[in-house]
Amino acid sequence: MADDEKQIRAEFDDAVNMGAKELEDWLATDESQSVGQSSGGSDESTGHYMGRRIVEIQRKKAGDLDDDDLAAMKKVHGYVSRHRKQEPSKEEIETSKWRYSLMNWGHDPLK
């Protein structure tokens, strides 16, 4: 495994703190589907789609990851890093769209 791939995996693992089953269950909720922006005429938000990609990636063996998976992993790390900086006030976090959006990307800020 190349050093770049190791770094991508480490950053992805730092960003994603929800397990595959936990994330899959979350994606099935109304709250998950209530946030995010859609693109390309799809009814599904970008974050919801990425949540499903994260579950796929988590269920793959490390040796089976391809370039598309690594690109998605980099995108997840970048999104979570940027979005965490926009944290709302403490009393708003639990039911905030900010938290729900992050959870679609596999990161629960309350963990």
C-alpha cells in the first residue's frame, strides 16, 4: 500500500466515526433524508448518496479499494473537515441540520 493510500485511509477513518450498520440505519430515517442538496436532477442529496458510498467502502477489504473509492474517501474527509468548522451553538447541535448532514457523511459530532 502506497503512503498516499495509507494517509487517505487514515484521514477517512478519522472522519468517519459511524459503523456501516449504524450509518445504514441512519440513512433510512426521515431526518437523514431531510437535509442536503441534490444535484443532477436526483431526489437524493449528495450527502445521502455519499453515506451509501461510505457503507460500501466500509464493507470492502482494504486490498479491494479502487481509485474511485479512494477519491470518495478523500472527498468525505474534506467535507467533514470543512463542515465541522461551521458548528452551531451547543444547545442546537443534537437536532440540527448541521449534525444530520454530517451524519449522512458518516460523522456524528456527538460521539
